[in-house]
Amino acid sequence: MDERRDRRRRPNPEGRRTDRARRRKLQRQRKRRRRIFISIVVFLIAVIAAAIVIWKKYGPSHADADLNNYFGIKEKNQAALTINNEIPDVQAKKEGSQIYVEYTAVRDYINSRFYWDSNENKLLYTLPDRTLSISAGATEYDTADGTQTTDYEIVKSEGGIAYIALDFVKEFTDMEVSVQENPDRAVIVTNKKENHASVQKDTEVRVLGGVKSPVLTKVSKSDEVVVIEEAGDWKKIRTKDGFIGYVKAGSLGKEEEKTRESTYQEPEYTNIQKDYKINLGWHQVTSQAANDNVSSVVANTKGLTTLSPTWFSIADTNGTITSLASKSYVDYAHQQGMEVWGLIDNFSNQVDTLAVLSNTQSRANIISQLIAEADSVGMDGINVDFEQITTEMGEHYIQFIRELSVACRAKGLVLSVDNYVPKGYTSHYNRKEQGIVADYVIIMGYDEHYSGSEEAGSVASIGFVQEGIEETLKEVPKEKVINGIPFFTRLWSESEADGVQSTAMGMEEAAKAVADAGASVSWDAETEQNYAKWTADGKTYQIWLEDGKSIESKLKVMKEYDLAGAAAWKLGFETSDIWDIMAQYLN
């Protein structure tokens, strides 16, 4: 018994080792589970973090765009404009229910026929038979049927800026207008044809093409939008309420071109169109006595339909003109079956053309005097030859042409306007508007190289002539286009001491210069002119001749484009054989 008791009390080393091993094993398992748990947690956190990063980078943003900033609204009462497919940076404001648009914005983006006279604070708008004149603050204007009264001020002048009521602009413009709020804005559409598409599912319109770009607005399924352009997976669109932004291409249905419906009636600017090809000769008249030479000047011509004597010039900034008009000259021309279109120029260096044209009263003075002269001597038309018109003068110049057209239309006088060969720097001459209000638009198809040119060259190469015709026809209908051709050329001389110089010569004088030099003439296929080159007195001479062959090349191009006729500068510079060639193509 005692032995058994002693054995129970005696330690069991083997059992203790087993317990310790079991405990260590449990501890290792717990640590392992803890490490696994921590690893899983860390992994999940990493996955979530990565998902957040990916979402932030690639997931769509739902942040709204700052609409005031988007529309450029910075001041109280300022309104924004969406005009066709752009939101121009222009000034507009809302007063009551009326949107007022800065004059320059109306002129540049909506209707260029509006004209603001800052000297007299008057808004002008020229119609076929009259020019409306509306003072700042006025609520009425004259129409053919009497005085029309509005419930708003038609034009406001504030801080030197003119604002025109949009409702008034709409009276004279083929456009669609809707006024929106939050923020205040007007949506203006003048485009006649645009591509439309139906929204296939609710979607967001974003400032730029990309899911991270701020949201401008939302469009719903079945809404119709105007599609402006494609940009990869996105399309640039315009909503009906004037937002221009981007939507996913897949959210739109098939595009369809639609024509905007309109009840607007365009005014008819009637014109005089002759039922024959115009064969016009400019006649340089520098004195009253020179009028008496008309019979000798036209003696050798054939088929000449029209004379344009250089009779009138602007004399001062008040619009006073000088006149060399002669009734006996007109009577003689009529006896010969020719019309007379008196020419007015702005060639005086003593007169500021901008000061004249930008003053409504000065323009009116010029026009009234021209009409009076036409009545006095029996002229058939007026030819405007204003040159070196700057960009600043552009809007005033075309307003003068509009106003003169009204007076000529009333009197049955032909109005023709001379223009340089179209280049980007002469776009402000506004040939398109000339082609609407004037009867004929004349291209001065010469002076490709002129007295101040730094290199010798042709006065009118065939490429230069063709370019002038093609570019003009992009803006003016062919039945109104007359192409001017040169009866002159330039003899060029070049030396180290004197540089490049030239002298203008008529056809006969030019041919004599070549003959006297004993130079040989060869046909230049590039310019389609006869060309000669020689050296004398330490100088190199070059000349691109205008003669029967070169003139015929130009007439062929004019016939190809079926123009209204030709005009020649100037009578007296041609050789007699030219008229048979002219008659062949113009009669």
C-alpha cells in the first residue's frame, strides 16, 4: 500500500514532456493561424486599396462642373451664349426676360448686317430699300408699314459698349433661340443643317471626353442631341439647352442629317443683271478736258459694252467728292451703244478713309452726291474702286456698299465693286456680302507683282488669274463676277546698285522696248505669257508681256467658268488686235 502511494507521488518525466509538447504545438498552431489571419487581412486591405486606386484612376467621376466657369459668367446679370457649336467669349446680359448681346458678338457670330455707329449712338440695319436707324434707348423703329413699337429697349449703350436685344436680332435673322436659366443663357442656332442623334440610354454629358471629366448635365433616353464630331470612343454633342460636351459613343443612336425648320423670309436684294457679257474698259480721266478724248479712246475698240471713267474721288472727311462727270461724254457713249459706270476712288493721300467711312453722315454725303451726279449727266451705274482698305475699315466699308446699293436700287443704277484677287488678308472686304447687295463684283486680276515688289515677276500669270476667279466664286455667284485683265505689263530692271525696279508699260511700248533691246521672246508655259530677258548698262532686264496670246489665255479661263464678263485696265494701253480677241470671247 505504501509502495503504491509512493509510486503515485513520484514524478512522471515522460508525461510532463508530452504536456509541454502538446502546449508548444498548440502555440505553434495559434501563431500559424494568427499569421494566416494577418496575411489574409493584409491581402484584403491591399486588394481593397488597389481597387480604390483603380477606381479612382479609371472609374467615372460624378463631380459636377462649375457651370458659371464653364459658361464664362463672372458678374451679376451676365448671361452666356451658346451659338451653334461654340460658347464664344462675348458679353451678354439679362434684363427681365430679355437677353442683350454685345454688338460685336451679333456682328461676328449671328448677323453681320447689323452696324453700330458709335459716333451717333445709333444702330443701323440695311434692308433692300432702306436703312433702319435706331437710337440707343429707343423702343420703336420704322418699317415699310409704319412705326413698330416693342416692349423693350432695342439697343442699349453702356460704358462705350452697345448691346442689342436678342428679340430684335431675331426679327432680321434666320435663327432659332431659346432662353435658359441656372445659369442665364441664350441658345442660338443659325445652322440650317446639322447631324442629330437620339440618346439610347440615360447618360452624363462631360466637359471633355473621359470618365474623369466633370459632369455638365445629364441626358435621358430618347432625348435628341446634335452631334458635332467624333473623338474616339466619345462624341462631342450639343444639347437642346445649350451644353456642349462629350458622351460615350455607344450611348447614341444612328446619326441623321436634319434641316432646321424656319418660317423666316429672307429679304430680296434685287439686282440688275445684263443679258449680255460685260466688256468694260476703265478710262483714266484726270481733267475735264480729258473727257473730250473719249471718241479717240474708243475709236479702235470692238464689242465694248461699258465705259468706266475715273470721275469721282473723296475730297475730305465730310464725304465731299470731286467730280469730272460730263453729260456730253455720257451722251456720246450712249450713241455708241455703251453704258457709263462712273468710278469713285479713295486715292487721295490727304483724306483719312477710315474717318470717312466710319461716319454715317459722311457716307450719306458721298452717296447723295453720286446719285445727284448720276441724275445730272445720265450715268448708268457706279463703280466703286476703294483700295488699301484695312481690317479696321472693313465693317464701315461694307456698310457703305450696302447703303449705296439702296440708293442705286432705287434709281435703277448698276453698282459694281472692284476687289483685289482674294487673299486671307483681304477677307474684310466681305465679297460674300458684296455679292448679295451689289450687281457686279469685279476682280482686279493683276498686280501679282507691282511697283513695290521685291522681285521681278508677272503682273498677271495664268495661275494667279485662275486662283482669283476660283476663290471669288466660292463667295459670289458667277453671273455677278467680272474679271479684270491688264492691258499693261512691267519692265523690270535689277542691279547691285539699284536693286529691283520696274516701269509700267502699255502693250505697244513694251513690245518696242523688247525690239529696241534686240532681245528674243519665248513662250513661258508657266505664266502663259511671252517672256524676254537681256542685259544692258550693267542691269538685267526682264519682261512678261501682255499681248494677244496672253490675253486670250485669260479669256479662255473666264469662259470656262462662265463669268459675267471682263474689265480692262486701262483703255489706250492695248494694241488694236486685242479687240477681235475680246469680241470672240465676250460677244
